[in-house]
Amino acid sequence: MHIRRTVTATAALSAALLSAALLGAAPATAAATGAIHPGADDSGCLWWNDGGELDVRLVNIPEPVVAGQWATFTYRVTNTYDEPVDSLLTLADITAYDTADGSDVPLTAQWRADGAWTPLDATGWYDWFGTTDPLEPGESATARVRIKVTADAPDGTLGTAAIGAARTTGGQCERTITDLEFAVATAS
């Protein structure tokens, strides 16, 4: 599910505002944290509902991300349901594009899994990459993520992220997906 943005004159400003307001923002109270583990299996999802109410964020992403340098941050999903969950599926599709012509700009995305940086490879129709530990209401699970936009990215490069999570219950899967943009600083 690679996302593409329609380019507007205010895209860079919008990205900066969204980054400051959504990407780095964190709830005032931090709950206990679990982990996200490799492997995500959505084969038990017979019906999908986009009405999920999970809180999914990229925390402490640099503003801006500098082309040619690793930017490291945290992917966090919080169980906002009134009951515990056995696990949540996690999703991330992080890309970059040239706002002048819409072409893709090379970007490497990795996450810290089993003690090593590994490609943030997607499985299935959506970009599922992992599964959380069991979470009580209000508890979160996190994973370290890093990205590197190619050093020769053109001026006007914008990063995009579709992040989300899903809860599976007896064949019914509720997913929460948030589309975000982030600024990329390039060489002039």
C-alpha cells in the first residue's frame, strides 16, 4: 500500500506543521511498554473495519529528516480499547517523493528486531511488519525505526508515512491507519 500525495503549493508547510503536531507529539502519561516482534499474520482477517481507535505514532522523528543521514525514532502503538488485547498487528509504509514531479526518491527503512537492524519489509496486502506483546488498556508497544533518504535527494523532497495497527477478533479485524508527511532537508 504505497501512498502518494497530491502535490500542492503548501505541501512543505503542511508537512512541517503535521510533523510538529503529530509525529513527535506524545500523550502526557506514558503507560508500560511492550515490544513489537517480527512477523504479522492477517490471514485470520475475514472482514475489515477501518473504525479502529488505536493510537499509533512516530515519536521523536527529527524535524527535518536530513537527506543522506540516518534518522532514528520510535514507532509506538497504544491499546486504547477498554479491554486487554492478546496482540496487535503493526503496519508501516515509509517513502519519499519529489514534489516537483511526483517521482519516488530512494529511501531505506529499517527497524530494530531481535537485536539487529533489519529491513522494514511488508507482508500481505497492507504493509504489516510485526506483532505486539499482549497489552492491557492504556499500555503501549514500541519499536525503534530508522530511515535514510538518499543523499542526492532533490530540493522539494517530502517524506510520507502510512502507519497503523489492527486488532483481530474472531475473523473481524479493526484497523487504524494514519497518513503523515515529514520534511526532508536536502543539499542545495
